[in-house]
Amino acid sequence: MCLAIPAKVISVEGFSALVSIEEVEYTASLLLLPDVEAGDYIMLHAGFAIEKVDPEYAAETMQLLVDMEKGRRE
């Protein structure tokens, strides 16, 4: 099973973006999704931006992932 994580785009330089996931920064490739700008939210999979999403969807998805992790620890 594959999993994509929502991330906020901090900055874009060419086909690369600096993104933030829960305040941790990563580099993402924009080769599959070149129309991304700072402030956008993306789904990040294996280092690649694969889809732009709205902020509400990104927040809901991240909350589901956090809830799943909490349930796993209990």
C-alpha cells in the first residue's frame, strides 16, 4: 500500500520545493506537478508532489494520520 502525506509548500526553486510536514521541512520534486507555488498544499509521495489539495483537505488528512498513530500506541 502506498501513502501520500499532505505538505505545505514553503518555497519553490525550479522543479524542487521546500515543504513542511508538521513543522519538519523536506525537499520535494515537482517533476510530476510543475504548477506549484509557495503557500500551496500538496500530497507528497516518495519525495514527489503528486497532487495539489486545498488546506482543509490537507488538515483533515493529517488529523486522520495523527489519530491512526495515537490508536496504534494505545
